[in-house]
Amino acid sequence: MARRPRRKPLPEGIFPAQILSLSHDGRGIARPDGKTLFIDNALPGEQVQFRYTMVHSKYDEGRADVIDVAAPERAQPPCEHALLCGGCSLQHYRSDAQVQLKQQVLAEQLAHFGGLEPERWLAPLTGPTTGYRSKARLGVRYVDARETSLVGFREKRNNFLADIQRCEILVPDIGHALMALRELINGLECRARLPQIEVAAGDDELALVFRHMDPLTDGDRAALVGFCQQRGWHCYLQPGNEQSVHRIWPQDGPERLHYRMPADQLDMAFHPTDFTQVNADINRRMVPLALDLLDLSPEHRVLDLFCGLGNFTLPLARRAGEVIGVELSQAMVERGEENARRNGLSNVSFHAWDLNQSVDGEPWAQQRFDRILIDPPRAGALEMVRLMPQFGAEKLVYVSCNPATLARDAGELAQLGYRLEAAGVMDMFPHTTHVESIALFVRQ
């Protein structure tokens, strides 16, 4: 059996460094001896004193413990655990500078992968930078040696759960209740076999999904229900895969949370395990922006690809004559149909199909459309982008969670006769390096 290579010993002590630039994952870059060094808690232009945290053959890693000369963009982190917790990487960076960094990343990716620059840059969409995150998976671990549990996110650069007492990024109801959750878990018989809690919040409700590895005792079940009941939260259990998720409190009524889209007078219902945008404020601004870019009229036919539960589809249906939404998950298609009925919309239809596969023979794919909206996963939508000419749409809006695949697909669209008229970033995940963006393409 091959042996694992031994980890190189770390240089001891604290060392000076001049920070030259910022990496795409939010670390300062220095080259004190010609070798690339990535330093947490460091910003471009700063002079810092750092400790080594990892030594590699081609690069090293470290953490700045002392800031001798601070950059003007340095900010006081809103969370006391910012240097430890891996949930965020840019809390020490001023919010406006974070947004500028994200736009720079988008511009670089468009130029590098697509050879493109938009004719105009859209103003960034920004919102609250704390208390915004409405969905999360919290790790749970009971530490026997300390006789207590940890609840939250993993530490930076390793798999250990961070010892945090509160989170300023999660919606406050749950972010400020982490210690109460720890106390709850400490009292459970299954405390060592409960690895995860999934959090989902709507506008007025919150749900917790407790993943447990063994059947619960009556006492544990009652404790979980009591904890949620006291706070007015929905309580779900997950004893197996995602299909095993079920609600145990409240005992009646639909298993739904809700978020509202005031601009289009919509109420959207979703199950706690459904995909929804984690930042409700940005989502409420993003959807109207996308619709405005498409310049919709009542006579337009619109195709919404990767439509999910209808986050864009139903607002599109408020303004267009007919909308077709396509999504891989049959459950999401059913949720979209449910939300269409809920909001009294009859000019929209949903179809389940894997958009990474051929669409030959699919009736909706043989039709023509005036407008198209694409909101794909991180892998992008290259297969669908190549079909754009057959749909005949004059305008296409592409919403992306990965600037690299957006840039790749933008390059393909340019070759197919679509010009990149506008692009911009949306700060969906403040204090992280995640880049959410939107782009408008117009057929030439």
C-alpha cells in the first residue's frame, strides 16, 4: 500500500509580506521569495505579518495576523468569527470594493473565454450585506471531549466545523439562535448521529430539516418539535435521502413556505428542499431587471430555460402573451404549475426535460419564440445556446452563477449572431467571492 506523502513542516514564527493582488477566492497574493503565497485576511497594497498555514511545492498558504499598513478598502468584519469561519471570505473587504472585484472578475472572464466586452455595463444590484441568507446547510458535530455540539459552517481551508456562537449572514431568526440549537442538540440521545440541519426561510416562515442517522426516540422527537413549535418554525426530519424528508410539525396544512414578488403581485410557494435564491432582496430586484432587459410586450412568446419553480416564468407571464418553462425536475415542474394556478395565470406551461440532452422531438423545441431567458446551473447552457438560431428570438437574457461558463456561452452566442449589449453583476452573496451576473444578447 502506497504511503501518503508527509506534510512539509511549517516555518515557525511570523513573517512580513507585501500584498500584490487578490485571488479569485479572496486571498491576498504575495511573492516574498519569488514563490506565490496566498494569505487569508490580506488585501492588495497592504503590508502584513503572516504565519504559514500550509507549504506546497509550487505555492504556500498563510494567514495575516498583523496588518502593518492597511488598504483603504479594509473594513471591520460584521461577524466576530469572520477569520475562522469558512462561510465568508471577504468580510474584511469594504462592500463596494467587493462588488467592484466581482465586476472585474466578470469582465476578465468575458474577455478571456469569449473575447467579448459588453456595449454597456449595468449598474450593480446591491442590497443588505448581513442577515440576507435564507437557505443554508449547517453542519452538526457533537464533540465528546468537550461535551458539547458545534453547529454552523466549516473552518477556512479545512473540514473542521467552526466553533461559532452566531452568524451575521444568515437571516437573524436562525443566525442568532445557533447557541440555542447547540443546547437543543446537547440534550438529544441522537446528538452524535445528527450530522446536518438544513435551513429554509420564506418571507414569514422558517423551516428546519434535521438529518438523523438512526431512528429517533420519542423523547428526541418531542424535543425537536418543541424547539420549533416554541419559535413558530416548521420541523422536518430526514432519516435517509432527500425523498425521505417529511414534516412532523405543524401536523396539517401544505408543506410550503412562501416568498412574495411585489413588482408582479405574485406569491410563490416552495418546499423547504426546493431550490430558491438565497437572497430574497436581490431576487426581488433581479427578476424585474431581467424582464426590463427583455423589453416584453403582450404579443411576445417567451421561452424560460432551467425555469425551476417559476421564479422568472410567472413574472414573465404577467407581461408576455405566452410563456413556456422547461426544467429537468418533474417536481419543480409540478411546483411551477401549482404556483401558476395559485396566482391565476393561464398563459404559461411547464415541461420536464434534461436540457443537456437532445431536444429533438420535444414539441416546445420545435416552436419559435420572441424572447428567451436562460438561468442555468454552474455548468452553463452550451447545448441549449447552440440551438438559439432555430428559436429565432430577437433578445436573450442569460442569468449566471458562474462567470466562466457565461463567458464561454457568450462567445458561442457571438458566433451565432448575437451581440452582447449589456452585462452586470448582482451581489447575491455578499462577503463571498461568488459572482452572480446577468447579460443581455440581441440578435444582429
